[in-house]
Amino acid sequence: MNITITDSAQEYLSSLLEKQDVDGMSVRMFIQQPGTPYAETCLAYCRPEESVESDEILNLPKLKVLIEKNSVAFLDEAFVDYSKEKMGGQLTIKAPNAKMPKVSADSPIEDQINYVLYSDINPGLAAHGGEVSLIEVVDGQIAVLKFGGGCQGCSAVDLTLKEGVEKTLIEKVPGLTGVKDSTDHTVTDNAFM
């Protein structure tokens, strides 16, 4: 794991843990909504009984950090620092891969699909106020997608799905054979026409 937690951040987090007065208390680090534009890096207290067998453990000199398994790829190159200021201090967390993790051929297919959606497809759809997101992968080879914004109810969505989104995803994600649209296109309130 390539996560840096500076000495000052370790000291600060360790002091917070001590104030909880719970033996074995650690810090849980995770990404809420990983791989999406809404991703947020989070730190939380974690009591010993709240640890999960699949957690990755980062044993640091001053504290123990539990990394949620699904967040590991998104926390690659994360940097946590604490800087003291006159009126207290500030904890800073930077996770450059939270919204779009580095992916490779051996990354889970969901991560590969999300990477293509957010790096290649959504920037083009944004020009029309639209976006597309992954709902699930069926049988390991069919991506179920949901369109939103200006794409929901748009008269050209079938063309966008087949000629744009599906073509790009199949070309860039090995093993993917097709896509399905789960969007209710009868709602046309914000549709791009």
C-alpha cells in the first residue's frame, strides 16, 4: 500500500484516539462513493469489534490504520498531513485516485468500466448536461448503466448508448461483451433535445 501518513498526522490522530479511552481503538480510512465524481476520503474511529477480516492493516509507529478493502486501489498515493496553526491545526487528506483509481488489466471489471466512464465518456456527455454511471455487472460481461442529467429522456440516447458508450467500453474493457440501459427515459424534465 502506497499511503503516507506524516509524523505530525500520526501524532494528531493518536491523540484523538487516546481521548476516546477505548483499548485497541484504531483509525478506519475509506472512500465513500469510490470511483465516482462524488468520492470523498474519510477517516473514522474504529473500535476493535468493528474491524473486518478483509481490512488491510497499516501498522504505523503511533497508531493502527484499517483500510477498507474496496477502498485500497482508490487510496493508492494518498497523503495525510497535519499542520499546526495559531488557532489549532488542520488535517489534510489528499487521495488523487479516489475519483478514478489507476486500473490495469487485472483490476476488477467494475473499476475498469468506471475508469472509462469517468475519463473518456462522461466528459463528452457533460457538454449536453448528461452523465452515465455503472449500476452493476451481470455475468461478468454485461454492464448495466444508468443515464442521468440531460441524457435521461433524450431522444438520441439509443444512438449514444450503442454507438458511443457501448462501443467505447467494449473496445477498452477486456471481457465486456455488451451494455444494458436501466434508465427510465419516460422522465424528460432535463432532457437534452
